[in-house]
Amino acid sequence: MRFGVMIGPERGDTARKAARMLDDVRWAESAGMDTAWVPQVPTDFDALITIALMGAVTERIELGTAVVPLQPQHPVALARAAMSAHAAAGGRLALGVGPSHHWIIRDMLGLPYDRPAAYTRDYLEVLTAAFAGTGRVDVENDTFRVHNPLDLTPVKPLPVLLAALGPVMLRIAGERADGTVLWLADERAIADHIAPRINKAAEDAGRAAPRIVAGLPVCLCRPDQVAEARARANRILGEAEVSPNYQRLLDAGDARDVGDITAAGTEEMIAARFQRFIDAGVTDISARLLPIGANRDELIASKRRTREVYAQIAADMRT
């Protein structure tokens, strides 16, 4: 079981963001976290560049992207960037990728969002060939005609995880990737919908058991503040719920919004929620630390308390 944190660009002064994220990853490594996940937010820092920076100030922790959208860049370009960041981080990159959502790819970027599952399958074929380190990428499929020299080789095995929400994408993730990175998936959705499909696909393909990375907000608070924590999660993290992909995933579980997925309350309440995710089949928890408070000082204090208790919960649950 792995425990990690999301370290993402948040609103604020661009000039200070890099330093803040580097401080956060230093803390994560010193606190014994297994992984740090960097979201690729449409409006903000590039995740792979951030990984390369984080690699320079850490030594042990795995550094993952959650997730890089596929359509904006050719698979050879993504392979080159990923292997560069992987080398800069001493072989500690976990490359999370996905086809994103229509409101990002089509509406924001003006790119096609046709047959995203088929596009992802073809894209992964090119990535796999690029990561093989043979000196050339030669792939022809329904989407790509690639004959490209490439002198890069992953410095260590480079796991690829796929954001997979529906049955077809989960099958692709099991057959062609090393696992899945999730958001807005509660315990029942994972136990009944995600874990059985991805595990069977991996088994049928003769692959190792896949990683199932559950992203969820975490807030240490009094029991009478749980409603406040859930409301804050919905206010600052609820944008993705408009996606039909996420709506179908929510329909597969009991949660109606990101607030319902938030692990909030006392140390014992948070640990119990984590155990339910583990029992559902999760192999990794990626915590988005969620502070609450009426002003900046209270928010900072809340974040510090939450991350200290989260680190202790992680240490206890690994033993």
C-alpha cells in the first residue's frame, strides 16, 4: 500500500508557485510519503517540468503526473519529455496520462475529441514503442504513422498509468498500462466497477496486477466541522463534476460530488475511510490536503495539522 500527496499549482503569484511546490515535495519526502502526484491543470504549470524540478530537490519519493492529457501533443513528443523528466528525477517518474474531457480538449483547445478510447489505445502503442529504447519508433495504426529515430532510453522502468473511468478505458488500462489514476471514485465505484474490470483485463493480458490510485481530499477536523470541509471541497474542487465521464463514474458509486468523497474528521475517522478504500481494491491513496478556516492563518494551520496527522496515519497503516 502506497500513500502520497497531490502537489499542484494553486491560485496565487506565479513567481512563488515553483518554490511552494518544491517546499511541499521536500516535506512529503521527509514525512515518509511514497509518492507525490502533480495534477496537469489546464490553466497552470506543466506537470512534467514540475516533476523535473522536484527530482532535483528529492532523492527517494516517486513523482507522478495526474494526469497529462494526450491530445495536445504527439506521442513521440510526450515520450521525449517524459524520459527527460524521468532521467532528471533519477528514474522516479510515474507517467499518468489520459484522454481528458471534451470541455478541455474540444472547448478550450479546439482539438478533436472523437473516439477518445480508440485514440488512447493507438497513442499507448506509440508510447510503448518509444519507451522500448530500440533507437527507433516504428508504429502504424489507425491514428498514427510514426517512423522516428529516438536515442533516448528510460533510465529505469517507467510505469504508465491511465486515467480510466469507463469499461473500455479500464480494459485498455489493464491490457496496456500499469494501472489507473482516479478522481471522483468512491469506495463502491472502485469495488464494483473499477477494480474488477482493470484487474481482469490485466490478468487476461498476462500483466502484473495494476495499481489503482485513488485521489481524494483529506481534512483533519472536528466531527462537527465535516460538513464545512465537504462544502469547501465542493467549492474549490468541484469543477470536474460537469464532465459526463465523471458523472457516469459518480453514478457507479454512492457519492454525488467531491465533498462526499472527502475523508474528513478525526484521525480515526480518516483512517477508517482509507481502510474502506483499501478494502475496495485501492493500492495507492493520493491525498489532496484540504484545509479549512476563516482566514489565511487558520488555513495554514489547518493544512499543517492535516498533513502531520496524514503522515502518521500512513505510517501506521503500512505496518
